[in-house]
Amino acid sequence: MSLYSKLRILLFVLVCSVSSAQEILISLKDKDSLVVKKDTTYWEHKNVAGLDFSQIAFVNWNAGGNSSVSGLLKGNFTRKYQRKNVIWNNEMILRYGINKQEDRELRKTEDAFSVSSNFGYRKHPKSNWYSSARFNFNTQFTNGYAYPNIEIPISKPFAPAYIFLGVGSEYNRKDLNLNVYFSPLTNKTTLVLDQTLADKGSFGVQRAIFDEEGNLLRRGKKVRNEFGMLLTNYWKKEIYKNMVLENRFSLYSDYINNFGNIDVDWQVQVEMIVNKYVRANIGIHTIYDDDIKAKEEVNGEQITVGPKVQLKQMLGIGITYLF
């Protein structure tokens, strides 16, 4: 075979090799593109951490007044999954605030830890109605007191703690930031894991039993279960430029114990955005629960009275960081 023929054969092999290599590269590229498509996430992540701070000081102020400083540390962490007919929303809320006034002990102003998870499925992709299952857990970080009494705690971590678990229907409009949930089948569990508070029958658990001489016959129960219906509403809207209204509303009624008596939990907050990091907010939180008895200080003695409407108003300005 002549040298010319050999060169022609070698050139032909090289051309075929290059063509095959190009086909392989194209195939790999197509595979990579498929991998990228498979890696598409349906999760939405949002983390918000903030610190509100306020301070006032007096020096030779003839009108009088006490110097004070207060702070509120807060966090809101959400994980939302949505794909076709399935949604799964998860949220964790942390809040802890303290206040120190001149000539007065450090006092707690806010204490909350909440975790919620909601799973929903709809039959049609364009429907806003979902069949849902919902879980919610609430408790606090530190002891609570009926000030000025700081010797006897009226609440502790996991005393109380509330667990809601139920199934029902949910109307969800992501474009309106609107969510309405109704469950005719919801179990509410109240935990009072401190035996002293459980013996007192705090937060609706069964109290301890003593004989006429004060001897303990039976310890108080640490767990109370209720079974009833739950209605919740969440709505968030920019009502004016850089001013956002957030509404959380919850109603619960137990079927077995005093049906028709409704527990109310209602929070309304308006957030005013100054810039990317600085925000001011004002809010109000109202609670009514027939199982929560108020504590009062009478002649130096702490006594238990009937249930009352609980009302808390908040106003703060501070630094907020989104990540």
C-alpha cells in the first residue's frame, strides 16, 4: 500500500473519530441539561432575624421618670414547597424580649417559640382548595412571673406547651398572601411538664388531690387532651407603600368540654420599612382561653382568679436582616 493510500486511510479515521467525539459531547451536553432540569428546586426559603431596641434616660429631669432599656430578639424562618398539586409550608417563630428599669429587676417582656407545618393536596392544578393536615407547637424559653413577685413562677418552658394536630380543608391564594383553614377534627394537647404547676391545675390540667389534712392523695396530671374544631386565617398585604399589614387569627372550640366556649388567638402587626435593614413595627396580640386563670397579687399573696382577656401591645424599631 502506497504512502498516499495510508495517509487517506489515516485522515478518514481521524474524521470519524472527531465526528464521534462531537456526538459524544453533544450527548453529554444533553445529559447535563437534563440533570439541570432535574435539579430544579420547588422549595422557597426565607430567613428573617431582627433586633428591636429602645432606651430612655433621665438626668436631673424635674418632671420625674425612670431610666429604662429594652430589647427584643426575633426570628422567622420559613420553608415552603410547592409542585403541581402539592404544597408543604413550614414556619418557625422565635421571640424573646427583656426590659430593665432603674431600681427594678430585669423583667421578661416577650417569650415565644412556635413551629408549624401544613401539608396540602388539591385535585386540580388551578384549584385554590386543598385537603390539608396541620401540626402546630407552641411553648416558651424561660420562666414567667406575675410581677412584682419573682419567687413563684406561673409558667415555665413546656409548662405550658400546646400541640395542635388535625385534618381539614384549606383555601390558599399565594397571589393574595391569603390562607384560610378549617378543621372539624383537631386534637389539642396541653402539656404542663412542671409538677408543681400541674399540681395547681395550671392551664386546665387536672389538679392534685389532697385530703382534709393536706396530705397528697394524687399528683396533678401533666397532660390534657381535647378534641374539637379549629379555624385559622392568615393574611398579609402591603396596605401602603413600604407599609405591610400581617394578620393571624385562630378560633378553637372543644367538643367534649364545654362545647361552644371558644379560645381566641388574634395577632395584628403593621411593619413599616425604612430601608433594607431598618424597620419599625406596631402590633397587638389578643388571647382568650377559658383554661388559663389569671394571677393577682393581693396583700402580698398570689391568688388565682378567673380567666380574662389577655392583651399585649408592641411598638418597636430595629435592625432586620434577611438571608
